[in-house]
Amino acid sequence: MERVFFLDDAGKALIAKRRGGHLKLGFALQLGTVRFLRTFLTDPLDVPTEVMDFVAEQLEIADPLCVKRYTEREKTRLDHMWEIRRVFGLRDFAEVEDELTAWVDARAWMFEEGPTAINEVPTPEQRQVLMMVPEIRPGMRMSDLERWRTGPARASSPEMVKTL
């Protein structure tokens, strides 16, 4: 829970733009669930009580139940979803499904990887490496997965080498 619903400085800065505990907490819950599930919940309040309490504590909101007011206005939830998508460069899968299919198809032809190569079950060693990708290592602020998703901060040779 701490890995996904921890509010970093960037998240707190976005949340601070909201007025009222219910808006801050609702926005923070949407931010955390999209990090965890890679999609938004239909009901942003459909999270375990422990998650709601953990996020409220970080925001110093004494009564997490104030979040019930968050869904009173449907447009608020949608506005927050759109802002999170814009800020973090997220897109709906439906928007990029054709692009992804074309990329996988091109890769299969360019690298002589047929369907069987793509569909192979990972070895135990590969599984272990894959399980570590979303982990935040000691001393790091983000996981390798998040770092790879964001890419280099500047377009320079040293940044590209560092990213690779």
C-alpha cells in the first residue's frame, strides 16, 4: 500500500490545488488507484478503508469519511481524471490499441519473433526479474517501471546512456 498510495511531492502539489478535504482526498484516491490498477475506478471511493485512512493521514485530513461528498458532482471526478491523464501523459487503452498491435506485429517481423517467441512462459529467473520491476528499491524514489515509463529528463547523450 505504501508503494502505490504514497503521496510524493509532485502528487501533493497537484492535490494542494483542491479546496476542501473531500476534494483533496478524492483526487488523491484517483491518483493512487490509477497508479495501482493503471485505470480509473468507476466509483473512485470503491477502495478499502485502510487505503482511504492511509491517504487521509498523509493529507492530514482528520475525518476520511468527508470523501463521501466527492461524488456529489460527477463532473468533479471527470475533471480530476482528465487532469491526471494530462499531467502524467496517460491515454485510454482504446486510443492506443491499434498502435500497440501494429508495434507488436512490426516487432515480430523485424526481429524474427513469431507468435511462439512472444507467448513463451518466462523462466523462473525472468519471473524473478519481472517481479522486481515495480518495486521501489532502498534509496530510490521510484520503481524501475516508473523510471522507464517517464524516459530521460533531458534530450542529451549522457541522459540516454543513463536511461539505457
